[in-house]
Amino acid sequence: MSKTYSAGIVTAYGAAKRAGYTGTYEDFCRQQAEYAENAQAVETAKNTAVSAANTATAKATEATTAATAAQTAEANAEGWAELAQQVATDNGYAQMYIDDDGTLYLTRTTNIVDKLDFNLTSDGELEVLIYG
């Protein structure tokens, strides 16, 4: 005499049916195949996202480096401007311009009054001579 014993649910389809799945075995197999395809698409999307994040991080690092260089250049420019102002103040400066009325004007510091001379060349050019 033989006796039959149940080994229980031994397939994923059986477990799904017990949990309330209502599709056929063919539907279940097709869905499982789609999960594999979707998993590959998810993996590809993840790799793309990781690559984009790495690129963004590299660009952010470049931007930070450029910002630091710009700050350094700004500080250097301020220093050079201050030195130029000191030299101009100590040594004097002169600036000439023609105003809207057609008149030639000279602006200068007082410490170069006796160091300036002007000469009109035979070509009609005005030369400004500054003596040390």
C-alpha cells in the first residue's frame, strides 16, 4: 500500500499562486523574463547615473579650482594696483585729454611741475617730455 505525502510548494509559480497571483503559468513566465530585461535596464541606468555623478563631481572640482584661482588673481591685482598708485603718487603722473570743446587739458600731480616739458615737432606732433 502506498501513501502520498505533500512536499509543499516547490516552485515560484506555486508560491505566487498561494500569495494571490491570478495569472496563468505562461503569464508568470513572461513576467519573470521581463524582470530580467528590466533588471538589465536598471543596471544600465545606474551606471549612467554613476557616470553622470562622477562627471558632475569633476566639474565641481574644476569650478572650485577656477574660483580659487580667480580669488588669487583678484588679490594679486589689488596688490599691484596699490603698488601702482604708490608709484604714481611718489613719482607723479600726468594725463592729457581733449575735452568736448576741442581743448587739450593737462592733469598732473604737483611733484612733477618742473619735470615736464612740451615740444611741437616739425610734423606738428606734440611731444611731452618727463624728466627724472
